[in-house]
Amino acid sequence: MINNAIPLRIAGVGYSVPKAVVTNEDLTKLYDTSDEWIYTRTGIKERRMVSGDESAFELGVDAAKNALAKSDIKADDIELIIVATSAPSQLYPAMGCRIQAELGIPNNIPAFDITAACTGLIYALSIARGFIASGMYKNILIVATDNNSKLLDWSDRSCSILFGDGAGAMVVTASEDGVDDIISIDIKSDGSIGNIIEFNLAGKNCPLVEPNTEKPQFITMNGKEVYRFVARVLPEYVEQLVANAGMKNEDIDYLIPHQANLRIIQAVQERLGYSEDKVITNIERFGNTSAASIPLALVESVEQGKVKLGSTAILTGFGAGMTWGGAIVRLREGIC
Ligand code: COA
């Protein structure tokens, strides 16, 4: 951290999910699969999917309104918008710019999108921390939103079973009481294995140069390789994150991980020696909602009384890139 860094306060967290629920049983109408196969390998029973006017944008706006309402910051006072999205409803204008317009946030602020897939929320939080620490911006809106269901190949049964749609949002601000809600934060990437989850914008070459070059555009994933990589890297990484913060595993109240696969979450849980009540999962009902998954798990678990505020939590995510990251955060009363 820079000298005289300004501490950060998490002021509000919100989420939004689409209305339509698609169960494992529903997926059997698309291909040869079963609830038992999906549930035992992933922990997923159902997920939400956008329909009608719903999209990553619309969910993002809703989550942002939700986070702002819980915070003590007004939309007019937001000085920067960062949107983490890898399955946006539109590549440009950036979702950040569209959300700015929709929320009526003054037009003299910057807004941009970042692509860090399912680690997007941690990446955005790390960027926001830098801007706040340096004094460049005070009030920042982070939105993490993905409509994965529109980018999936609905004949690929090993990939399309995993994902759902959703959005999360966080309002962060310069802390005025000297307490930093980010006890520690770290982000990583390894582009050399980027091909294990991809979404290619293949496009279409100019017909004068090469006719008929359009290719289908879907998320492709080598599930086994992703699983192997994450199961190898993540448990040790999270343990190290705690040690690097000068803390012990038992100093932290909750682990709120990216919801990609219950078996991966359990591997991290075992490494940290945590009991089940310390580990937050809602993958059963939402599947993998990419960047939205951590804030969605956080707020939903507070609503359900599983997470008590006035506590500390490890947030950790991983995804395409490959990217991964983690933050140890203070969860103040009233943030969600
Ligand atoms: N229903 C039934 N059978 C299926 C199936 C489905 N939905 N999907 C794949 N299969 C079959 C395959 O055809 C294959 O059959 P075969 O052995 O006769 O060829 C068999 O099951 C094994 O397929 P495989 O793709 O190797 O399955 P897996 O055991 O690796 O499980 C995942 C697939 C996706 C559940 C698992 O790899 C995984 O969770 N990976 C991590 C992915 C992840 O977290 N991605 C997000 C990162 S942010």
C-alpha cells in the first residue's frame, strides 16, 4: 500500500437475479443429463436465467440501485463506476456508461468495464481500493453483472449446466473513521492457460478477403482442466492470503467464495479447517453467476441470517483468464 493511503469503507452491497428458474430436471428436455449427475458433480439444483427485457444491464442497474439504497451515498455523489462483466448485454457503450445514464449520475465522471470473468468483483474492488487510497476518487460504484445464459452453447451439456445469470453491486467510499474495510486484497492471472475457458468474438471477415468465415460464438470450457487448476491453486492461495494478512484462519468469521463448484469450495473449506456454518454457499439455487456470485452469496446469506454483520470474511474468486483473487474484508452493520 502507498504511504498515507486513505482507507476504504464498504457502504452498501446489493444484488439482483432474473425471475425465471431453470432446474436440472428442466435441462433434461435439452440433452441427456440428470439431476443426480449435475448435483453430485457441482452442487447445483437450479439457476436463474434472463428472459424478456431482463439482461446483464437491467440486472446491473437493479443491483446498483439496491446497493446505493443500503448505503449512505447518493447516486449524484458517485465519482467513478466500474463494471465487472464478461457476459455483458452489449460490448459498447460500456455497461458502466449505460448504468451511469440509467441512474442519472452526473456526466462528468468516468465509467468503464473490466473483464476478469468470475474474479471480476475482486478485481474491481482492488482497482477501487487503489483510486480511493490515492485520494483520486472518494465514492465508487462497483457493479458485477453477467448474462451467461445468452452466451452458452445449449447443446454443450458439460458447460451449460453450470451457469446462471445475476448481478451484484458494491458502493465503496473513503473511510472517515480511519478503519479500512479491506484488511487485505490480492489479484492474480495466468494467461498461459487462458484457453481452458474462452469466449471468442470470432466475427466475420470482409467478404472481399475471405467469404463465409462466420463461426458460432459460445463459451467453451475444458471443465476437467479448470477443475484441476482451481483445486490445485485455490486452497493454498486462500490459506496464504490469510497468513500474508498476519491473521490466522480462526480470526475470520466467514468464507464467501465464488460459487462455481461445491467440491472446489469444500476443498478450500478443508484446507482452512472451517466448519460448514462458516462457509457460505448458494450454488444449489443460483449456479455459477460469474462476477455476481460473491456479492449475491454475501447479501443473500445476510438476508437469511447465515452471515451476521459486524464480522470479517474472506471473499475469493477464480475464472477465465485464468484469473483468481481474494480479499479479507470487514462487513459493517447495515451494509446489506
Ligand atoms: N450429464 C450427463 N453426462 C454428462 C454431462 C451432463 N450434463 N456432461 C458431461 N457428461 C458426460 C461426458 O459426456 C462424459 O462421458 P464419457 O465419459 O462417456 O465421455 C462424462 O460425463 C465425463 O465428462 P467430463 O466433461 O469429463 O465431466 P467431469 O467429471 O469433468 O465434470 C464438470 C464436468 C463441468 C462438472 C467439471 O469438470 C467441473 O465442474 N469443472 C469445473 C468447471 C468450473 O468450475 N468452471 C467455472 C470456472 S469459473
